Amino acid sequence: MWGASKEGKGPNNRINLGLIGMGRRLTGVAGSFSDSTDAQIVAVCDCVDARLEFGAQRVAELYEKRKRSAKGLKQYHDFRELIGNPGIDAVAIGTPDHWHAIQSILAARAKKHVYSEKPLTRTIAEGRAVVQAARENKIVFQTGSQQRTEYGGKFRMAVEYVRSGRIGELKKVYIGVGGPPVPDDLPDEKLPPGIDWNMWLGPAPQRGFNEVLCPIGIHKHFPQWRRYREYAGGSLSDIGAHHFDIAQWAMNEDDSGPVSIIPPEEQSATQGLVFKYKSGIEMTHGQELGRRGCVFVGTKGQLYVDRGTIESTPDTILKTPLDKNDFHLKEIGRNHQHNWLNCIRSGELPVADVEIGHRTNTVCMLANIGYQLRRPLQWDPKKEEFKGDVGANGLISQRNRAPWNGV
């Protein structure tokens, strides 16, 4: 059961939420949180003044639209002060990837339930540390892999059809997403007022300000820190955290992962890496027949799913409804955010529990390590280490910049 503090129990025992990182994604997700009548956004946080002010304004407007009050909404520049507020029961994290682990762990230690945007962490070791913190502190942790709950149920349908054997025995999976990250080579720029650049960098290596990493003011795009290895896992990890997640779900590998990683022979290639699973299934990072999203290939047909479509070959596969003897996923509820809030109250695991988010992110990180090292790798998904490869094991973790190296 959820553990709201005495101070945090508002009208009807509501869940008081704090939002950390008021960029494009979390200001959007705030709309879903604000339409829950048994939860209230009570605090926002950002290290950029303009985005902090915009975030507070956004929350106030959402509640005004819903004829509710945002009175008393607190604003923080330092997420540690928000996490330390005893009146806050749960936090949603929408900061750049290099911050996710530290903020999630500190929130868990403070007994706050956590909703963290994907990809879960920047490294495999960070992911396991986040899982451990969540379990030790008995919090409900949802990874923001909303394809499990949204987009008209297309991805859920794909998983049910694959696991029901409607395409026969699953043999191959193709995931059409972008490539791995590159080292940060951006020039230093003059730091504008209103940005706490040291806080933005946090555990990442020291460097000068650059607007590509941290846009000035309010922006309507997703910033390109995602492209650089020091902060994230590239497009492969950014969108792969969604599509590899569906693949693992369909393969029933939510608590495991591949056993080998085989990079493409061409040394400059950024597509074509192959994962092999103990089951014999092969999953390729790359488009099949020019298709993005997920392609599942079985002995009796194929199934393709992306956010805009779901198709099968032959088309009779999807035209034949599943029956009571087929595999059916548990009903989830209205959407990803409400699933998390409902689980805080019930004590159940959410649909994208922290262990699931970690395992999906591990697939993305394994691909990035494979592209970086350009040699075949053997992976032990139980021990979460490479077999007989010291160099690869050295990339499972990454040293944080002080003072964040002690978290």
C-alpha cells in the first residue's frame, strides 16, 4: 500500500505529486496527472528559470481548466529540496537521461513513489541500482514506456497475437529505430542568465554551456542531448526504449534479455546489430522492408506494429479475433500515468515496473556497447555481466562527476 505522510494527505487522501524537469515531455504529461481527481500536482522543479516559471504556469492553467485550484504550488530550482518535502508522496522525473538514476534513487530513499521517463538510466549498472533502491524502499516505480498502455492498444494487441502463436513460432524480430550515440564534440558558448549550468550537467563530465544541450528559454522540440554519449544513448536508446520494450514483452523476456550481441561486419554501420536469445529468437536492430517500429516473423506469418498501424501477413491473422483460450494481457486502465497512480493505491506492480524498464534499457545499452566495441559479445542476463570480456564489462558503469559520484 502507498505510504503518504500525514502532512501529504490532502482532501480524500489524495496523492501529492512533484514534477522534476519541466521540459516538453513532462509539461505534456502534467495534463494527464492533472485530470486525476485523487492526485494533485503540488510542486515543480527545473534548473532553468524560464522553464520553471512556464511549468508552474502550465500546471495552474491545467487546474483552472478543470475548475480546480493550484493554490500553494511550490517551485524549486534544486530537486533535492522537492524530494525532501515531507508533503510530497510521489515524483515524476522528466530530466535528461544522465540525471534519471540519481534522482530516482534519492526519491526512493525518501520513500517517494517514482514515475521516470525512459530510457530508465544512462548505464546498465545505474539501472540495477535504481531497481535495488525501489525494492528496498518498497515504492511503486513506473517507467515511462507508454506504448504498453496507449496508441489505441495496437502494441498490446501485437503482444497478445504473438504470444498466442497466431504467427506460429516466433523466429525473428526487427526493430527499426535510429543509431547509437556519438561523443560530445560541441563547442563552448556563453552561458546566458537564468540557467544553472552546473546543475544541468550534474554527474556528466565538466564542459562549457551549449544551447544544443540545454535550449535557452521555452522550446517546442526535444533537445539533442539525446545524441551524445555523455548524457544519453542516442536515437537507438531514445526510441528503442519504446520498441525494444514491446519486443521483450512479446518474447516474454521482461525479466531477462539476450545472451549474445553480434555487431555488423561493416565497421561504420549503425544498423544491423543482432541479438540472440536463449530461446533461439534473433532480434535485429534495423528496418525490415523499410519499416520502422516492430516486425515479428513467425513460422506462419508476420506482424508489423508501430504507433500508427498494425498489419499482418497474411491479413487473415489479424482478421481472426482471439478467443478465451488465447493469451490475454491484464487490463491496465485509462493510461500510463493513471496506471501508476492506481498502483500506488493498490500496491500492485505497474505495467512498466522498474525491473522491466531496466531490462529494456539494458538491451539498448548492450547494442550501444556492441557498436562501440565492434566485436561479438556474450551476455549473462542473470549476472548482468559480459562473459570473459574485461573491456566490455568496463562499460557497464560510468563514473559520475563529483559530488554526484557518491550516490
